[in-house]
Amino acid sequence: MLAFGTFIVALIALIVELIKSQQKNNRLSSGQLAVIKYRV
């Protein structure tokens, strides 16, 4: 259960970092979103 919580926190942190990078350079945003949707 603890490992699952750690995974969720890491996943949220990753999403936050992706959002920050997308705001900096919008050229990659569509590609990153496509990768995220494909993985999920």
C-alpha cells in the first residue's frame, strides 16, 4: 500500500513537470500529450 502511494506521488510530480515544460515550449506539448495518452 505504501509503495502504491509513493507511485501516485511520483506520477503527480511527473505530470506537474510535464505541464511546466509545456508552458516553456509549446512546440513539444502536442507530442508529449500524445505520448501520455498512448501510455495510459
